[in-house]
Amino acid sequence: MNSLLFTWKILTVFIRVMVNLSFDTSTTILCEGLFSIEYIRLTGLIGLKSSQGNYVFAEAIIDTGAYISVIPARIAGKIQKKVVGEDKLKGMNPKEECALPVEVGKTTCLLFDEEYNFYS
């Protein structure tokens, strides 16, 4: 099964909303221990509308600069979605054998803050 890749609609709103999300700080050791990089990830709970009409909940990495999101296949198979096409997702390595097949589509998502307030 393919992962689901979906695009966010960009909407400019002039109302400022403060969403309190969690921060995860981790360290990765690179080059066989020659140096390490500390990084911070913004995380939060999301709810994706399921095929039965309720929601599938998952912890997600929130990338505020991303215009697409990738939903793992194990979750994409359980949610309501409108698939509009297929594509290949490529990362830093442009080789064709490193590309991941994905379905491109739209879904409904709720974002929860630390107090379990939600935003759609």
C-alpha cells in the first residue's frame, strides 16, 4: 500500500491563534561518532477522519514550513480521503530506486494542542 501525500490549502487569516504544541529535543550522532547534531521537533496530536466517520488519532511531527504532509500507509488505509493522483516522493537522494510511490489526495485533519483544544 502506498503512503498518502496531501497538500494543505493555503488560507490567509488575519486572526492570530496561539496553539500550544509539544517540543521534542533529540541528538543524532553522525559520521561514526565524529560529531552530533541536536534538533528540535514540534509535535502534536492529530485526528484524521476515518472511513467509519469517527477519527483516527496519531502523534505527528508538525512542520510549519511544509506545504505537503506524508501520512504513513498504515494510517492512510484507515481514513477518509479523496485521491486525486499518484506520484513518487523523493528526498535528498534523487535516484529512482530511492523514490517512494504515493497517492496524492485530500483528507480532513484536526490538530490538538497540549490542553486538547482542537483546530481544523
